[in-house]
Amino acid sequence: MRLYTRIVELGSFTAAADDLNLPRATVTHAIKQLEVRLGAQLLQRTTRRVRATRDGETYYGHCVRLLADMDEVETDFREAVVQPKGRLRVDLPVSLARRLVIPALPEFFARFPQIELDIGTGDRFVDLVREGVDCVLRIGELGDSGMVGRRVAMLEQVTVASAAYLRRHGMPDSLAALHDGHLAVNWASPTTRRCEPLEFVVGRRRREVALPGRVTVSGVDAYLGCCEAGLGIAQMPRYRISEALANGSLREILPAHPPPSLPMTVLYPQQRQIPARLRVFVDWLVELTAGRN
């Protein structure tokens, strides 16, 4: 049943075999035996993908529920006496992984020595089920993904420009002054490709300011690099640029009207009983980021 559900979720015999560390021949033979025993064709095979038949979709739904029940029963017995263990696949934003999570991992492993982490880094959309990822940590407002989301922190943002940029364009003293010849490093959403305006909090209201720019980026490293190169004004979490602010290579603009804080959220698939290794990792992230700006 676990094998069958992974084939449906990954759409591939080969991918399921790799995910479960089984020979491809064993996987093919096991599914043939399953279909014979049930007297139904469960999967439709094409040259590019494997899809569940109508009977296969029905059987898949039963499998998911039964496996969840089994996991819940076994977890109730194991967790009382056994430390969380096993491999956990997580996906993190590059800068957050490098600056926050990875430096703290020795403490995590000291606390949970039987957990192994497989860490991917990036800011692209991750299909947790099909890619076999247990959880992702994301920054910013999120759409409805059907995943369980747990907010772990709110990150303070700042508006900044390089010292060289400010020597050329001057330090703006108001939002209105931004329209007096200033440029932005334009940020485009990796999914929509739509440029986002700068945002400021004035009193209790948000104000958007759209500025012209000579460069548009959709990656966080490129966004910071363009700002450091003097190509325009940018807004980003304070933790990411704390060193640059301290040494003066980047300077904060309009601190009285900061950008809205960004939510940091852990996302994981809906399941009746989350594995102990995932639960303790999420709890550790909450602890790690508590009160962090």
C-alpha cells in the first residue's frame, strides 16, 4: 500500500522505487500482483507518466486513510519510549538556511541525534507530495496551497540603498522625495513575474510607492547584489543585511516609515498524525526564530 501510494503521488514507477530504495523490477512485480489480487487495473501507464484509473483513485483514497491510521497507532506506542528518528527532507530559502538555520544545527543534532536532515535550498515553488519533501520554510504572504501552515516568526524589514547610490541621488527625507529622481531595484514575483512596488507603513496604513528602475530581478541574492551595486533602493529583512548596515555599505532609508514585517511560515502536507521527527523539527524552528527580527 505504501508503494502504491508513492507511485500515484510521484507519477512514476522509477521515482517511487528510488524514493523507497527498492529495485524497479520489484516495484513492477508487486503492483502486478496487487492488481491480480484485487481483480482491477489500478494504474494507466504511458511513455511519460503513470496515472491512477478510476478504481485506482478509489483504492488510493482507502490506502491513505488506512496508512494514516496505522501510523497513528504505531506512533502512539513508539513515541513514549523512543526518540524521534529517521530522515527528514526540508526546503529552506538560501539566505535563511545560511544565516540562521544551518549555524544552529549542531544544537538540533545534539538534542535529536537520531534524526537526519536532507536540506534543499531555493525560493521556487515546491510540490511537497510529488517531490517527497516533508516541509518547507517560506517568507512572505502565501496563497492557498492546501498545506498546513504554522507561522514561526515575523521578520522586520528595512528600506535601504548603498552608500554610493545615496552620494549620487541624495538621502530622501519623505515618501514624496522618492519621486524626485530615485530608482528602485525592481522585485518580480518568481511565480507571477509581476513587479512589486515598495511598501511603507504610515501610521496604521500601508502606502505603496512604485519607482522606475533599470533592473528587475526575481532572486533574493540578485536583489541584494543589485542594491549593493548602487542600482537602486530595495526592501528586505533586517537579519539578511545586518552586517552591511553595521559597516555602512548599506544605509537605512526613511526609518520612520518601515516596510511591513514579513511572516515566516513552515508548510507541510495535511496528515492526521505528523511524524515525530517532523513535529520536533517544526517546534525547534519556532524556538529558534522566537523574537527574531
